Amino acid sequence: MTTLTPADTAFRDEVRQFLATSLTPAMRLAGRRTAGIFTDAPDSRPWFRALAARGWSVPHWPVEWGGTGWTARQHDIFASECAAAHAPALAPQGVRMVAPVVLAYGTPEQKQRWLPAIRNGDDYWCQGYSEPGSGSDLASLQCRAVRDGDHYVINGTKIWTTHAQWANRIFCLVRTSTTGKPQQGISFLLFDMDLPGITVRPIISISGDHELNQVFFDDVRVPASALLGQENQGWTIAKYLLVHERGGTYTPALRARLLRMQAMATAAFASRPADDAERQAVATGLADAQCRVDALHALEQQVLADRIRGVDHPVAPNVGKLLGTELRQHLTELAVTIAGPYAAARLPAGEAGAHALALPEDALWAMGTYLNDRAASIYAGTNEVQRNLIAQHLLAAH
Amino acid sequence: MDPIFALDDTQALLQSSLQRWLQDNAPFERRAALLTTPGAVQPLWTGLAQQLGLLGAALPEAVGGQGGSLADHLVILQALGQSLLPEPYSACLVTGAGLLQRLPSAATQALLAGVADGAVRPVLAALEPGARHDLAQVATTLHADGTLSGRKALVRAAPQATHWLVSARDAAGTLRLAQVRPGAPGVTQRDVRLADGSWAAELAFDRTPTEPLPDVGDVLPLLQQVADEALLATGAEAVGVMQCLLRDTLDYVRQRKQFGVAIASFQVTQHRLADMHMALLQARALVAATLAAMDQPAAERGRAVATCQVQVARSARTVGQSAVQLHGGMGMTEELAIGHGFQRLTLIEHHQGGLAVHLQRVVRWQAMQSAPV
């Protein structure tokens, strides 16, 4: 909401210039058509490699590993410009999930082995946390890893594994001990997806998209060097990610969605009278959504600025996840309303306009994103669990 | 309590000395006494003016102030909000003095010097019965002979004012401000206690003599600007109130036992606490961000302030209602600060029109953005 400084304006122009030359029409189309949480890997990887070539693929990392050292405002400008230009939505498993724990807990050899390939886009990661019987109660996980000489032998299964069909690496929480509290017998392993004994089963979501998978491990032998940190330290490492904000923010993408929805509304009501009751209700809904985005934006900027100057707010990631996902879901509800009757149709995005009787692609996107986004309050720790964590902090801290 | 934005040394000192003074001199147990009559607030005013010397914090040095800005008002009102004693500071300093500062003359300079030392309390009387929240719907008339006739509705802090700044239309229909002294001929005044314990008055004027203020033409843009500033300042106050309610509620749910355990152990309680916390965080961050937007052109400023009030209203309702709910029956009584904080948040929620009015301001702004140039 505030005006940019000349330096920030120059930075924004630099980002825009980069987007104008490097974000191709095909990439923008892929971004626009993303109704799931993240853009499919085949469509997002060329964009990630372009970012890597520019030195902007891992902006939040420490500068010595390729981070940009930007200010909070620069991060915001970069994310906002990318979102507004419909850049593909990048899956975070490599850059924002495994990399921070490798940086915090990895040996020098592990950092050297994993980080450069994440930064340059050679490696694509997936996350093996949830199991069929272990969702919110993650510490009850059963997937076993047994030490056998220089290897661990893994048996079990992981579920809701986003983009496992494209990943060549996985980071996994596995059970290495059954004594003591469940949290104390968990280890954190990083290994290849092409090892013998790994199979991937697709899970098609209620929108018809394929983002999720179940992964099975059948006597999979992974080298002992796959272990991050100490054996049975995995729960601590997993929690590290929960309590340290890694700079991911929701509002740049939400604001881009809002703009898209405003354009959708203008088109949707173009041939309706000005006093159309639904049109007025939608206008109020959009204004309300903008107020909410502004409020969350202010909060995210405050948190990010504090983090950059070394002040971490203990439950800021939980607050951000909760507010961000609830607002995301709210926007999708509004998008379906705006889309109107055509929201009911289901077609692959590319086919909507490819006919003499064209269908509006945005309407299909609206329903797809509504259906997919129900996952937002479930993934990465359900919003009920997030509220528990926030309250526990409040009750302990004051 | 966390400040709304990063304070500089002067502001940090200002806020902590005010908080200490309020704890010593205006704790909750003494608050009712400060509100028994409009005049009972005098010890608070004397303290702010003389012991703390902060009434001039945001006033120019030329009139004996410290040369601060709207940011200082926010710092002060967050602390006054924590003590549930925002008035008459908000009405007199943010709105009253805010207006006088933009009406420069020897007379207004003298008034501002009086504000800084605590002798003058200027209050704006703008809204009228039936006009709801519209500063432009004014039937009060400024006659050619300088007298004033008309009616003003529920003017906050009017009973405590030394000067009323009354909006009225002249013969040409231009909106102007005239200065009226309480007790002047033709004034009818009815003091009214508000739902949060503070004071307001219904005012009527019948050929009441006025003292002139500098002619700046149509005063509507000025009134709107000061109203926006006052609304933002109220947001800062709301943050102070909400911080107190959340703190008190956390204390209460930890010690209150039902079914043999502290009610803090119930997830339904915990989730409500989490929602209160998130409501507070968003309001606080947006008040800070809005302060940075106040020097923008009127349309942008208005949009930013309206957005802020939408969030403040929403947060005030969430935090206020939840604080009462989690306190159970005790939240319903006048014995605890909780109930009074809820009363105050409820008035803040509907301040200058509340969520519905301010949301429509954002709707109009969006329509303006998408209209063809």
C-alpha cells in the first residue's frame, strides 16, 4: 500500500525486465492454467532453470549458498511481480522444505551434495511424511528403516506425496526405533527415487488433477550417508521446519488471484445491468477479499522484515499458514461464484477454447482451484493442529 | 505489550512512561470514578498535560509542542486503550487539534498552545441526526451575521470540551467550520453517557454566536482527512484494548477449572484463543502499514484507512466477543475489565460507520480503478 522508494522501483523494473524476456508465453499459460496447488513439474522446470540462470532460484537461502540477500520489500516485489505475470507456481519441497534442514543439520558433504542441485534445478524433491495411518498424529508413523551394515533397509508406505511422479529425490521420516516415546524413534533420510523397491501409485484428486501419490518401499536399500543429523533425531529436524519461517508468503499469489477474479467479474457481468444484485454482491465480496489480502500482506511483511533482522516470531509460520490457506480457500469460493454457470463444466484447460463453441477457461479454472484448495486446510499440518500449536504457545508464553 | 510499529527512543520512552503513569494513577479500579461525570476526568487530563507533558507530543514546536506526528497519537492511544480511557484525548487531540493545525491563524495558534498545556479542549461537532456517518449531510446553518442554527448528534467528548468546532453551511451552501463556546446563548446541551462509559452530548444551536475560524473554503476535504486520521488512531487504540483482553483471557482460562481441569486444556478454548491472536496480529500489522500510507492522495489514503477499519472492526468483534465468551458469566459483569473492554471494542467496531460503510468505500475505490479513464 505504501509507495516504493526509488531503489525499490528500480528493482521492480529489473524484475519486470527479466520477466518480459525470460517468462515465455508457454510458461505464463502453464501458470494461468494451474488449478492445483503447484504447477506440474514438466511445465515449471524451464521457469526454475531460467530463475537459476539469473541467480534468483533460491532467494531466501543464505547468500553463500546462492541466496539473494534481498530486503523484505524486495522479496515481496519479486514474488508479487512473478505472481502477477502468472509465473508457474513452484513446488517448495526442494527449495523451501528440505534445503533449510540440510543447511541447519547437514554435514559439509551433505550440503555440497544436495544444495547446488536444488539451486540449479537438476534435482526435484518430494516429501515422505504422512502415512495412511499417520496424518495429524505424524509421530505415530510406521515406515521402518533398519540398519544393515552401510545401508538402511526401508519397508512401508508414504501417502499424499506431492509430485512423486516427477521427483528424483525424496526426504523421508522413518521409524528407526520403537522404544521410548514415538517421537524419539524417528530418523530423517534423504535418498534417490530410482532405487529398486520403490513404486509410485497415482492419486487423482477431486478436481481430476494428478498432484498426489502413494509411495511404497519394499526392501529398499539406501546408503547410511542418507541420514540427516543423528539417528532418531528426525522429529527434532522435522519440527525445525515448523518453527522457522522460511520466507514463503501467501499474499503475492493471493493478490494476483484477486486481480484475475476482478477481471473475471468485469467480463462475467458485462452484459448485465449495473444494478444487478449478484453483481453488487460480487463487488462487495471482492472488496472484502481485498481488505483481507491487505491485512495478511501487512502481517507477512512485518514477519519477514523481522526475520531478516534476526527476530523470529515463534508461531509466525503457523499463523501464516492458517490465515494464508483460509484466505486462499475464501478466494476460490468467490471465484466459483463469479464464474457462474460455466463453473459446472469439467474439461482439460487446454480444450476449453479449442472448439467452435468455446467455453471460458477461467470458469473451469475457478472450479478446479476451489476443489483442489480444500486441501489447503489439510496439508502441511491441518488448520486444527495449527490452532493447537498457536494456543499452546500463547498459554505457555504469557 | 508489543508496540504497533518499531518505536524510536522518544516514542518508546513516551509510551512506557504513559503506561506506568496510567498503572499508578488510573488502574481499572479507579476508572469508574474518572467517568462518573464528564468533569471527573480532570485528574487524567491534568496528569497527561502537566505530569507527563504529552498533550503536545504531536503538536508543532511553535505552539509549545514536541513536533511529533500522527505516529505519536497512535503510540499514546495504544496505551490509553489499554487503560480504556481514550477520551477526551482522541476527540480533542487527534480530531480537534488536528483540525486547528490546518486552520492557521493567530487565534488558532493560541488555542493550540492552550491544547498543549491542557487548558483548551477543542472538539469537532459534525454529524447530525439522520445523517448517519455522512460528514457532508449538514443542515446546520451559518447565518450571514455569524450566528449558527442547527443540531448535532452525539458529539463525543463535547461535555468536556472548552471549544466546539461546528460544521455548518453558509448562505451559498459551502461547508464551513465555526467555533462555539459551550454555554453560549442559544445552545441547548444534553449530556449523554455512552455504552462504554464515556461521555457525549446532543447539541442544538439557535442563533448562537460564533467566533470565526480561518476561511479555507469548503472544509469537507479537511474533515475527511481528519476523520481518516482519527479512524486510524482509533485502530491503534483498538490494538491496545485487544492486547489487554487477550492477556486477561489467557490468565483466566489457565486458572479457571471446570470438569476438574483448567478450561485452557480444551481444544475448543485453544482454537478460540488462536483466532483471537490472529485477529489481533492482523489488525496491528495493518494499522502500522496504514500509517505509512497516510501521506498519499485522498482517494488512496481513504482506501487504506477504510481497509484498516474493516480489519479493525472484524478483529474487535472476534476478540471482544471471544473474551466475554471464554470468561463465561464473569465476562458479562461490570466487575471485570473484560466487559468494559468489550463495550469499548463494540463502539470502535461501529466507529464512523463500521464494517459495512468502510467496505463500501473499498468497493467504490475498486470501481474507480476499473472504470475506463
